[in-house]
Amino acid sequence: MTKLKRDVRACAQRLRMSKISTWVLVEGVKHNAPFYEGVLIDGGGLSQVETIQASALTIDGKSGGGKLMR
């Protein structure tokens, strides 16, 4: 089962309303998300980081898979 895609504008609204202050947009979930979470939490001393997969976002109803589109 695949996750529902979220419009980038709705995602931006979610980020603005969130109590979490650090968000990371990643291309791949298997390697990128754990890597950047480790860098920011262990290396940067942040207490909480939330990741968003690029493939979960759409712009005007289109998704670039794991790549961001222009």
C-alpha cells in the first residue's frame, strides 16, 4: 500500500502549524532519512527532526517519484 501524495502547499501549511522546528526533505527513505536525522540530532545537537520524502509530495497533481520537480 502506498501513502497518499500530499500537495506541496498543504505540506507547507502543516510545517507552519507544527511544533517541530526542524524538517528535512529527503529523496530516499532507506538511506537519506537516517543519515540526515543522525547528522542533525547527533552532530547538530537537535532534540527532534522530522523527515518528509520528496516522493510523497505533489505539485499541481504531479509527483516526480523520489526526485523534486520544477
